[in-house]
Amino acid sequence: MKSIRILAIALLACIVLPGTLSAQLYKSTYFNVDWQFNGIVGNDFANTPSGWGMNFEGGRYVTSKIAVGLYASFHTNNKYVEPQVLELSPSSHLYTDQVQSVFQIPFGALLKYRFVEDSMFEPYVTAKMGAMYSRMSSSSQVVEFYDEEWGFNVQPEVGVSIFPSSSNRTGIHIGIYYNYSTNQSQCLLYNMNGLNNIGFNLGVTF
Amino acid sequence: MKKLLPLLLLGIVLTGCQKEPDWGKLSNDLLVYTHHDTSCDFSQYNTYYLPDSVLMLDDSEKEPRYISVEDPRARNIVESIESEMNSRGYVEVHDNSRADIGIITSYIKRTNTYVGYDYPYWWYDFYYYWPFDYWDPYYNGWYPYYPYPVTYSYTTGTLVVEMIALKEAKKESQQLPFIWTACMAGVESSNQVNISKAISGIYQAFEQSPYINHKAQ
């Protein structure tokens, strides 16, 4: 159901927003609505890559090549772990299978630089900076251990916007990013001292 | 304030977009949780007494209901515990006054207690539990004593096996020390005890408790 909901939101945004907003937006404004594929790196917890996320960003070109704006995204990475005995303390042991999960919502401000303007192919680099909410959890069939934290987030990104022509500004967006946040979480026997992610976004730009 | 409202709504929407775990995959296996008294030397005990029945705990019932070993479900559970204790060098006795260890087995058939807590007297929400004068009329009015922290959420379909050091009964404080607790969740299928899962849970509980061993002496 979650996947269907995410897909429905993405499709709705792709179909409705460009038409409704184009009349009132300045030419110098842009929006990206993307499906997101993300993997956690540098940590064994919930490090199975997944496509359960979306990215939203919008900005305004303050010069012909430099834009400032806002971004927000969300992502879930889940990993099933086979049954094992965990030593919770010297006096207690737990045998269980579990689903490890990390849910992230980074958001903040961005600075974008496009190398060419009003072209069919517009490669760009973006620096994003802001805050991130994260929820680290380990779920078994009867109990869930979790930790919610906030941290500082930075996210460099490179990508390209592809338009059907130089005058039609509704096109496709592809971006590759690295995402780091300072969130420190502890859940069951697992610790995360900062969160590192690598992923890509694929969606529409208008 | 009105300008913040869209941001607040966006936050709520994004927070609700978390992908949930695959619960169907998780429910295929057991959860076994064991606690023990780390100061206890389990090898010092020689004999144990195991009642020939399992107590069914249901927080809607006011009278205790024991399922005897004439019921094959209870018999399989009791025999599994006997098998594990015997293989570890303990001798079963049929006179509880001669036993060093008492072992009680309960099955939580229904409960509304879902919240985890660091309070070991988990059975206080039920109208009844194993009475302490079961072991000896002398223990009437005595209290249990857990020398280790217990943090667990007891739910419907949990088998609980507890080990009491009868040899260590504290006359001054009128306490019976519980030295081992094993909780096996997920042993119920279609409102019935799944015997194969219950037995697997008992074996796993002993497997992860190697200190329960008289042979180590």
C-alpha cells in the first residue's frame, strides 16, 4: 500500500503540478519531483538499498545559472536479519529474527549551479544543507525497539535536466547524490554514529 | 502562523510515508527471551521438581485452569523440559520437598498487557498464578524475588518457564528466588498452541542458557 501511495503521489505531482503552476510561475523558477533509490553505506544496519522514497525540491534562479531553493525528501531502508541470539546484557539473551529499518527525512536549503541555460540538456551541481529527522528501529513479531534523532544534513548532488526543446521547460530529471547527516542513534545492540547515504533521483522537472 | 501550517502538514505527510516491515515474514519464527541470575551457580543444584501440568493464564478468567499431562499438548511441553533438564545432569524428583529447583510452566492464553516494563512481577495483571504454598504450605504468604532485571512485553501466545531455587528459600524475608525465566512468543497458531513451535522454543531457551548444567560441577 505504501508503494502504491508513493507512486500515486508521484504521478499526481507529475501530471497536475506542471499544468496548474505554469501559469503563475516565473520562468526562472523550477521544481523537481523524483522517485528516489537510496542505500546506506558505512554501516551494517539496514544497509539494503531500496526505492522506497521521494525527493522534492524547488528553487528560483537569482542569476542565469545560479538558483537558491528548498528541498525535502523521505526514504526507508529495511533489512531482514535471520534469527540469531543477541546478548542484551550479561543476564539476558534474546533469540529472534528482525527487520532493521532506517527512515530519514532530510530537508533544508539548496544552492544550484547549472552549467548551461535554456538548453535541452542542463547538467548541474547542487549543494543542499539543512536538518534531518531519522528513525532507527528493529522490529520483531512482538516488540519494536526504536530511536528517533535529529541531526545536521549536507547533500552534494550532480545531475542533468533533460527537456524536449529549449522552450519547453517540462522534462526529465536525473541526479546522483551523497547524503551525510550527524544523527547518532542507538537501537537494541546497534549504534549509528552519523548516517551516510548514496543514491539517485529520477523524476520530472518543470 | 498560517505560513507555518503548510510546512507542518508537509512534515506530517512525509512522516507517514515510512515503509513498514514485512510482518508476514517475521511471524514465521519464534522469539525466545531468557533471563537468569548471574550470581547463581546452577551446577550446585542436583534435583528438580516439575509439576505435571501447565497453567493457562487468561486475564478474563478468575479461576486458575491447569492443563494436565493427560492433554498431549501439556505432555509434550513437560516432557521437553524434562528432557533438557535430565540431559544436563539434573535428577527429577516427585516429592517437591526434596527438590533443589522448582520449575513452573505457564501459557499466556490471553492478556491485554502489551506494554514493556522493567517490572518482573508480570503475572500481577492476572487473577491467579502459581501459589507459593504449592511447593510447601510453609511458603504461604511468601513473595517472589527476581535477582535480575526483567524488561519484556508479555503478549497472547507466550509460553513462560520459570525456575525457582527452592534450596535458597530466604526465611528471614520470606522470599523465593526466581533464578531463570524463559519467554517464548509466537507459539500460537489459529488460537491454538502450536506444539512444534512450543517445543522448538523450549529447546532454544535451553540452548541459549548453557549455564544451566549440573555436569559443569
